[in-house]
Amino acid sequence: MLYDASFSSGTPRVPVSSGKAYRIDSPPGNGLVTTELARELKRVLEKFAMDAGFSESNPVGIFFKPGVVGHHKFGRAADIYAVRGVGLDRWKERWDEAIGHASRAANFQEKQHITSVERKNNLGWRLYKALQLYGRWAQPYGYPIQLFGPWTRTEGPWTYISSPLLYAHRDHVHVAK
């Protein structure tokens, strides 16, 4: 197992590991986090994958990239960039297209159908919602819950996200513990 204790906080970092219904597609060094964050991500990613219909024989891929600033260097944060080989920016574009189409629907039933289908099939949105609903993320005093991504402004948990912060997280989901 990859292990990194070479930084000043003294807290060891471990890679986020694959689960039963999901696999980590990125190199292990991309997701080096504290043991606590690794456990939390494993729990939530497994719930997400199983809820989305994946299994041990058909796992969904998750791709991390290492963060560049702030609490990433201590392993208290992780950035997820892709699910099932598709970037979160593409999942968000697809989401926006479907929601735009739904807003122009001829009637309520058609609008509801379009939205329902997209919620079921959009793995980026489903991942974000699973992280929001099931994760226990950090909330430092005076700061919002540490879950940011392309859906933050519309889905929360902190809808008053600044435009620069939203732009910085337009292509990935950031979580911290």
C-alpha cells in the first residue's frame, strides 16, 4: 500500500482505495488523503455506486487529481474529476442541456420526465448529490461546508458560493474532512 508521511503535519496519508461497486481509475498518488477522509470517501462512494446500479462485477470508475493549494497538502481534501471516464465538467454540461430542454417542455409531465431521466442517468450529478447527502465534510468556523463542485450554486450545500470559487470548481468536486 502506498503511504506518505513525508510532510510536516505528521499525519500519514493513504490513497483512496477501490470499493466493491467502484474502482479508482487514477494513480494512487492522486488521492493521498488522511485515513479519516479515505474512510469517509470509501463509505460515500460505495453508497453512490450501489445506488447507481453498479456492482462488484460492474464497478464504476472514479478519477482523482491531486489538489494544489490549502489543506490538500495535509491530505484533508480530495478532488474528484471524473466518473465512468467522463469529466465532471461534461456531466455538468449535459445536466445544463437537459434542464434547459426541460424548461422549454410543452407541459409539466414532459418537464418532469426529462428531469427524472437526467437525474437517473447523470452520474456526475448523482455523485455530487451522494457526497452532499451522505458525506460528513469539514465545516471550519466561519467557512461553508467543504463540498464544492459544478452543482454547488444550484444544489448547495452552500448556494452563496462566490463566482471565483465556483469557477475554480467548475470541472471537479472538492471535499474535505
